[in-house]
Amino acid sequence: MILSVAVLVSHLAGAPVLQHHQIEPVQLQQAQQLMLSRPAECVAITQLFLQRKEIDPAKLVNSRQDFDQEAMSQHYRSREQSLVAWQIQALCQANEGLLLPADASINQAIKLAKRYRQTDSHAAGLMIKAKLSLARQDAAQANKLLNHAQTLLNAESADALQQALPLLQASTLFYQHKMEEARLAFEHVRLQAQEDNQHTQQAWANYLLANYYQLIQQDELALAHYVETLSLLGKRRQYYLKAQAAEKAAAINASLGKSEQAIHFANLATSEFESLGNPNLLISSLLNLGRVTRTSSQDASLALVYFFNALDLAKILVDNNQIAQLYLEIGHSYRLLDKPSEALPYLNQARASFERNHDIKPAGAHKMVAQQQKPLLLIDTLHQLGQLYMSQHENGLALLQLEQALTLAERIKNVPRLIESHRLLALLFEHNHNPSQALIHYQAYHDHFAQASQLNRLLTQSLVQDNDQQLQQERELASLRLQGKQLQQDKQLFSSLVIALSVSAALLLYAVWRNLVSRRRLHEQNTVLTHSLLVESRTGLPNWRQLMLRLPKEVAKSQLSSEQWYLNEAQAQPFDDKIYYLLLHVPFMVDLSERLGLVAARALQQQLGTYLQGRIHPEARLYDLREGQFMYVIAQRQVSSLQETLTNLERMFEEFPSVYNLDKRLAIGIIGHPFLPKAPHALDDMRMGDILYLAMAAAHQLSKETGERAWVELLALDCQQAAFFNGDIRHCCIQGILKGLVKVNCSHQKHYIDWQALAPERAKTI
């Protein structure tokens, strides 16, 4: 059995590669696939597989008896499969954080490898055990195991083992703090992999070199190696390595103040962890992405999106520790957004969770770090609560939180938290006009700061940058002492100034409020007036003013469409982008007030307006032009059949419910704009209106002759020239109809229409 390089140089991640002649059982294949994404399920699968009976492969085939190989493979395991199962189980247990059970499993694998004299498997087991030793910070034991593994390898050993061994040996030097030797070893592996064109091996060497440079605070070099690692991997499915490199690149960019790059790499890390499929790692990555987004781009709102996504995953996994951390980050973000009411419940839940789980022992070895962090996270939560109460001027509650945080920080002797606690307490007392207490905490803040700087200037870069910052802290402390002495002298003058400013501010706010109220009232009045001017008060429908506001723009747009069609005339297609204008004459609306009275007529008109608004086509418009006339406007592309549209309009009025006997014989005039598609500018909106009224007059004439509903559509032939319509448009249009230049479509026989009678009569001169 041999192992992939990823197993031996990652965080105990990866899977052993089975020998080519070995048939991989389905269960072991599934376990390998789940090793990184769901290690707990991987452990369960291998444990179930190891419950099978082990059988010698030589006994599976007997010349005197035929065995059902498939049935045998489902109930038995071979020696090689047993070896691989123990190796996979050890790796999965390690990835789950169960280091002691993992050590027991790999010991079993090593024992089997010795018994069956499987040299490569023996070496692979020793390497895995060495990695477990490094996880426990036992570099000496790891070095001893690797030296033993080296004696087992030879020129015929698997390439993966020969490549993994030098990387693990270099990592052991790194853990032994032999920094220069580790760097030279990593460089040697990297150059060798580059010569052999082994991109994955080179990527791992680059990644470990980046860790080295980051440890000695050579951030630019570390960042360059992390970026090179990502470039080498490209689109390879090394999700864990790419995610780790991207996450560390994000952290370095954030510390260097490169916000956009930090967010880019944090997003990349999250994407790779999502591809990996491990929900715990994905939650941690989303948590980191939210923090980087909040810190680098000052976008707490977007950070909340990432935190809530992570919270949903954590609730599914029922991971109380991660849920509590997310509550803390969500509360912190809401506090930065100045939303104390949203921040307070989350911070209180985080505090309760950290306090409740403070004394519970961790379930697995990998949770030891999380357990150790709980007091620190509890202190951070108390700091956030203290700042939240300070912003709400609830100084008493703020004092309780910060004093408890200070007590916990002193108990665990965490210097950064001590410094932050004293700083916040000093600010609180300063805002509470208690200079003596503020001075005490500023002095303690300075003392802890100076002590931390003397002990270790690398303790935290966020607190100790250089000597200039310490000098600035001393100057600020001296300035605070002077302010404390002068505070009593300036108190009376300050009080008088505050009173004067308060009165002035109150007067100014009152004036601003009056102005805002007045402007709001005028705006509302203007809105009501504008609405009343553009809406017919009787029916509530748009009126002629609204039509005249929209008509010129609509006509201009239609003219432009017609011009474009004319330029493309070679396609020999008729113009099909008209706007239909239908002028309706509704008889019962003409003398409604005379017949019914004002009150009944007004009620009927309002009922009709509401009814029509709910019945017209969604893309159509209906205008009330008074005197029983309505304008219905609809685009040609919304009309599958003009006859169907007319039928719907007639039915709409016919079905209008009323207790009165109403004359519902509609007379409808119809034209399409542009009336002359090849010369759209020849007729403006007013002349188009004249043609439309001529069509309605003809329809009205038909209705009187037949006693029925009637409609008339006027349609100019495409070949007509615009010059024919120069002059009085009504006369020109009638002449065009009589000469066959304007087509007439109507609901009844055309001979009922007397076009000469519709011509305007001129006064005769003597």
C-alpha cells in the first residue's frame, strides 16, 4: 500500500492509494471520498468494514470448488484491504480530532504490515504516525519514526512515498525550530519538483515555505509563495491546499491594508472549502470571510450575510461552539451598524453559551483549542456588550460587563485582553466625568502595554508596532494627567456652555422641524393637485390632459420606429409596430345627469370608472375625454386580432352592471399611428386626432342608421404620398376615401356612410 503526498503534508488529510493489482471495495472507496468532507462518516464506514472476517486471498480460489467472488467480497476482507482500512480509519479519526484513537488505528496498521511483510505499507504507517506526533508537538518522536521509514524505502518503493518523506522531514525540522535547515530542505524539494514538473509536490513545498516566511514575519515573501501555490494548483482538485493558501493570503493582505485583495482571497478560500464539502471547515471559512469583509471594506452589512449563512450550517450540525462564535460576530456587526436592539440579543446569547460551556470538557482532541478559546471569546463578548451599553449611555451596565471582562483577563493572565479591558474602562470613566478612575485605568493600560513590549515585541502586531507608538502612548497619558487637573477649573464654564448650546440646538431643531413639516404638507398638496389635474374626477380615469402630455412622446417614438422600418424596406414586410387609437362614443354617458340627476349620475360614473379599470388589457390605457367619449390606446404587438379587441370592448360595456336602462350602442372610430408609415412626420398629433374623430363620426352615423353598435377603421395605403394630405386634413381624408386612397374597414355595409355629409360646412359669402 502507498499514500498520496497530500496525506503526509496536510493537516492529516488525504487518502492512501491502493496498489494497482488490489481491487478496491466500494466501502473503502466511499471512506476515501469522505475522508476530508465528512470524517465521522468515514470512521463509521471503516469500522463497519473491519467487522468482516479476514480471509487469506489464496483460499478464495480452489481448483475443486467454485466460489461466488462477488458474494465473498461482500462478507470478507483480505489482508491488503485490512491494512488499507486501518490506515484510512487512522486518517479519518485524526481529521475528526480523535488523535488517541487514530494512533491506536495506525499502530494496528503497522502491526499488520510487519506481519505480512508489506514494506511500503509499513513505511506509510510510520509516516502517518510521525504526522500524528507532529500534531501533538512531539517533533523528536516524529523524527525517529521518519528515520525508521527511510530505512524501509528503496529505489523500487512507490514514488508518492519517496516524494512525501523529504517534505515530512523538513516539516519536522520546522517543528524543532531549526528554521534555516527547514528552509533549505523546503527549497530543495521545491526545486526538485520544479525540475520533475510535479506541480502538486511543488505547490506543497511552496505552501510550507510560505508558512516559514510568515513565522519570521516576512509577509511579502510569504504572500508571494501562497499566491504561487494557488497558481501552480490551477484547477486541480486540491481543494484543501488551495483553501488554506487562499485563507492565509487573505490574512496577510488584511494586515498589509490591501482590502480588495484580502476579500478576494477570503472569497476564494470559502469557495474551495465549499467544494471540499467539509461543513465545519466551511463554517470557519465563512466566519473568517465575514471578519475580513467587516474589517477590510468596513462593510458590516455584507459581513452579516456570511455570518448568517455560517449560522444556518452550524445549527444543522448542532455545533454549539461555532454557533456561539457566530452570535458574537453577528452582535459585533450589528453594533457597528448602530443597531443596538438587533445586536443585544445575539451578544447575550453568545455570553450565555460561553458561560454555560466554560467548564465542559471537550469531546475530541481537536476541540481542545476551541475549549481553550472560550474564556477569550467570553471576554470579547463582554467587551462588545460594554461598548454597546456605552453607546446607549447605560454606563452602569457597561461598567458591570467591562469589570467582569477585566476579572477574567486577570484570571487567565491574557495580556491583550487586559490591555483592551483597561482601555475601555478608561474611556467609560472619562465619558462618565470621573477623571481619577479614568487615570487609574489609563495608567494600568500603559503599564501592561509597556510590560508586553519588553517581554515580547512580537506578541501581537495590533498592539505593538514600534517605539514611536509607545512614545505616542506616553504622550497621551501625560496629556490625560493635565486634563484631569484642569477639569475642575473648566467644569463651571463647560456647564454654562452646554446649557447655551442646548437651548440653541433646541431652537434650531424646532425651526428645522417646522420647515420639514411645511415642506411635507406642500409636497402632499402638490401631489393631490397634480393627480386631480390629470384624472377625470367623475370616473377616476386619466383625462385629456394626461393624454395630451403623453401623446407627443408616444407619437415621436412611433415615428422613429416607422423610419427604421422604412430604411429596412427591402425586407418587403408590412409595418407592424403601430399604436391603435380607438375613440369610443358611449351614448348613455352624454345626458346622464339630465336623466338620472347629479347624485345618481355621479355614483354611476364612479362605478363605471372602477369597473373599466379592472377590465381593460394590462398593457392598454383608457382615457375619459368627457361628453361620453373615451380614448382606448393599445400597441399593435398586444393585439392578436383587432376584431377580438373590439368585441372585448363592446362586451366590456355591455356587461357593465346597472339598475338603469342604459343605451350601450357604442360608436368606435379607429386609426393606427403612424397613419402614413412611409412619411410619419407628415401628420402631427392634432391632425391625427381630426382623422380619428372623422372615423368616430362615421361610426356614429352607422349606429344611427342600423340602430346597433358600429365601428369604423381608417387605414391609409402604404403607397400614398404625404403631399396628398396637405391642407384641411378632414377634407383631404374624405377625398382620399372617395378616391380609394384611404381604406375603410367597418362593422356594417359601407354604403350607409355618407362621407360628404361628414365634411365640414363653410359659411357662404354673398
